[in-house]
Amino acid sequence: MFLRKVLPTAFVLLAIPGFGSAAVIDFESLASGDYSSPLSFNNVGGSGVDVTVTAGSTGFTVYSSGTSHAHMLLDFFPTNPVGTTYTFSSAISGFSMEAGDLGADDDTPLTIKLYDGSDNLLDTVAVSYDASKNIGNGDFALLSSSAVGVRKVVFTGGGAFPGSIYMDNVTFGAVPEPATMLGLAAGSALLIRRRRKASK
């Protein structure tokens, strides 16, 4: 009987887009320089989610721009047709990242593909980024998806040098574990019950 009352509340909470804690990887914790692949970021933003970033090329460079985007990640250029892969230790809800280049060439399309734990494609987002744009001028493209149940995201750039794209402010929402959901739902159900009793 108790579960019949609690479970609907849990599903309502889970259905709220981005429910859970928001987490950001801004690469500020990494010094400028070269890094081997993969990179690991544990318990990002206190979300409980670990993120592994795997290079499509031989490794990464952390670039210091001197702008508000102080440190950015670059999957070694000049070419990286495979893309940069972000793998999450548990399902996330919603994903966004900023990306850009130093101009001179057309990098269209910048693309993210989002997958679930069984490698099923959940969403694809592509934006243009032409040669007139330059991160030195603050020209960052935002790639964003509200897909739920994401376990992997693959980012790729287009043009002649698909690995020469800088990435920053990777943001996602953590989906609470089932036990947490039940706890929140039980608390909500208890509060509703007490309010009903108090109003009688």
C-alpha cells in the first residue's frame, strides 16, 4: 500500500527535466599543457557521477585563452574524425557544452551524439561554426540536448581539421539513484499526509 502511494510521486520527480544536481566540467583544475587519454573527473560537482573523457586522437591539450573561458580542452589536432567521447558512470539528464576555434577555417558542423547504456542513439545536435568565428572574440557555439538516460556523448567537429575544436563548460544533470528517489517520494507523501490531517 505504501509503495502504491510513493511510486507515483517518484515517477513525477524523475520526469522533471534536469532533476538532480547540475554538474560542470570547466577544465580549470588542469594546468595548461598536454595530457594522455583518457582523462578522469570523479564525482563532478558533487553529483556522484564520474566522467571519463577519451580522445579520438593521441591525447589532449589544455589551452589557456586569457579570456573568461580560461582553460579549454583540445583533442590533439589536426585531425580527429573519431571524436571526443564523454562517458558517464551513471545516467544523466540533459547535456550541454561550449565549443569553438581560433578562426581561419570552417568547422561546420559541430556535433554531439548522445547514447544510452546500450549504445542506442538518443539525440543528435549539430550547429554551424564558420571561418568568421573566433573564440578569441568570445564566439563560442552552444550544443545542448535535454535527452534523459544518457551514458555517453560523442563530440565531433567538421571541416578540414576536425580535431582543432576547443571544448569548455561541459554541463549535465545527474539523475538520482532509485533509493534516493524513493526516499524523496516517501518524504513528499508523508508531508502531504500530515497536511491533510492538519486541515481536517
